[in-house]
Amino acid sequence: MAYAVIRVRGHSKIKSDIEETMGLMHLTRPNHCVVVPENDTVRGMLYKTKDYVTWGEVDETTLAKMIKFRGRMEGDVPIDDEAVKSSSKYTSIISLARAVKKGDVTYSSLAGFKPIFRLSPPRKGYEGNKRSYQNGGALGYRGKDINELIERML
């Protein structure tokens, strides 16, 4: 299982330990997205930064689209099937997305791949960047609905 984590809020008035935690997850700017595995360490980091990010379980088709359209290699080179085949043991973007979703490999550990996705702001905007998703906002855990947000941001 893998989570997609998107930074929603900016830098203003953030405590230094929360900013450092987001830096460890490579979330340095708003609308940046990372794919992280589901484990206790990551879950603790997510709950610490819950007032600044949104996250949920990403499915493999959305992850494959995100890798294809927004994924970059070192040198800002777009990722395609040939790049995946030459720099990893996977044969295509779909097989890589399937392996990341299952937890066989972490996206940030792939050599030559940048760990972040720079997404556009979502079409029709966020629901509100000061309330949790359960209360009608955009922050915190949103489950499978993260896929809809990512589609609006691609």
C-alpha cells in the first residue's frame, strides 16, 4: 500500500519542526506530491503535518498517469517506458506503478528518479485550506478521494 501526499499550504507561520518533517518528505512547496509507503514512521510524519498536507491511498492507474505526465528523472528528463526499462528492473510505467502500490519498491529509492511530482493547482481549487477533509476542507486524510484530486491537478 502506498500513500500519495500533497502539500496544500505554504510556508507562512509554520513551526520549525513541522517544516523539517515536510522537508524530510521532500514537500518543500505547495502542490508538490510524493508517494510514500504505508508504515508507522510515515504515518507519524503524516499526523504531525496533517494541518498542511492531504493524503490518501493512490491507485495504480492514477500513479501511472502521474509518473508519465509529471514524473522526472535527474536533469529534468521526462519519464517514459524506455527510461523505466533502462534504469530499473521494471519493463514499463504500469509495472513500476503496480510495484510501488504493492510496496515492493519505494518510489524515492529508485536511482535517477526525482522523488517529487510538481503538480498544478487543482482545477476548481481546493475545498478550503484551513479545515480538514472530513469538515469540508482539503487537509488531512482523504482515503481513495486523493485520486480525484490528483486527476484535477494533472
